[in-house]
Amino acid sequence: MTDLEISTALALAIGWEPTQMLIIAGKRYVASYPNGIEEGYNWTEFDYRNWAVIGPIAEKYKMFPQPYMNKWNVHGWSDTIADTPQKAIALAVIGATK
């Protein structure tokens, strides 16, 4: 999966609806705070590679990566071996919520 596809799958996995997501200039955005129907939404960039995004998700779902043979893995999720800890967390949460 591409980084954009992972961010999209993660957003869906944790509860955003497709109508609450946009792609702008190749980046995923999610609706953050509804301001009312007349004003629409505030849009926030949602990129799993950003620790400000993935950190709270890792904490909520208790998905903490460990080093594994020069890569990263979330214990108990064998299909989450990834080149970065952020990707391992994202893949584990996506897998856990299916």
C-alpha cells in the first residue's frame, strides 16, 4: 500500500466516514471540528507518518512497536512488520479493527 492508502485505511478503521475525508495535493485530510452545516468543517491533514497523528492512536489501541530484525513490529500482529514504527502501528490498528 502507498502512504496515502495507509492513511486512508487507518482513518476509516478508526471511525472517519468517506464523506469526512478529502485528498488535497496528494495528502489525506479529515474533518476535524464541525462548525455547523452552514460553515462546513475544518480540515486537518491526516498522515500516519506524523507522530502527532499516530502517537495518540498507538496509545488508544495499545499498539506499541518493537524493533524486529532491522524493522519494526507490533507484538501479536505478525503482518505488521514495517520499515518504520509509525507504519507498524498503522498496519496493526488497521488489522485489529477489521
